[in-house]
Amino acid sequence: MANKRPERAQLDGQVAVVTGGGRGIGRATAIRLAEAATSVMVSARTESEIVETAKAGLDHFVRNLAAELDGRGLSIRAHMFYPGVVDTSMQRRIRHHSTEQFSDSDRFQRYHEQGVLRPPEEPAALIWWLATPMAAEFHGRAVSIDDAKIHRRLADDLGVSHFGGREA
């Protein structure tokens, strides 16, 4: 739904700091402020709370952006895309750092050793698909490369048995 707040209720160009933004009132406040075009900085007790709040805020943003584009009659698609963990040059550099230099370097090294890193071509193929008419109903929605339903749909649309080395 497009943002229907009066102009004087908009907070364009403002910055808000939300403490306790990982859940409850703080999370709802951070999302509401982000919807009002505010730059929001969030603090929370855990990193996962911050990530989940950011994802929720981005999801609201892309839905509002899609509605705004549609309302103006613009033929532009808006998607929010979560690519998963991709084997990029940045990933390779991180894996060579010590945990003192980069606290999550051991986690990324495990991803590499377990073979869970995706090649960059896999998210690129999904992004391409989202831009085609085959995926028009995903306009304004968040899409995760880890969603099995997305894998099946993409494989069906492309006429292949699986997508990205994973069974559909």
C-alpha cells in the first residue's frame, strides 16, 4: 500500500536512532520511521534482531515503492532480493582474515569448507528471472534465493529439473 500520510507527516531527510529496535515497540517504531522516508539507525541486543528488523523494514519499503510506481503508471518493477551467501572476491578476502580482524571469518571459512557458497551466477539468474514477465506477480515482494517455492517456480518456468545445483 502506498504511503498516504500527509506531507507534513513525512520525515524525509531526517535521521532517527532507535534503541531496542530488535523487537516489540522498538522494531515497530523502526519500521514505521523507515516507511516515512527516515534514515534509521537501530540498536538491539543481538545481531539477528537487527538483521530481522532491517529485513522487515526493507520488505515494507519495497511494497510501498511498488505501490508508488504502480500509482504513477510507471512500468518499473521493484523487488527485494536476498542472495544468500555467495562466493565472491570479498568472501575470499574475509576467509583469509583472523577472527581478531573479522569476527565472522571462521563462519565464512566453514561455509566454504561445507560447499554452501553459491557462485555469483546463481543469484544473477534469479535476478534476471525476476525482471522477466514470467515473474511479474513477484513485483513488490521480497524474494529469497533460499525459498524452495522460488526454486521450483524458476525451474518450471525455465523447463529444467532444478535450479542452482539444488533439486527443485
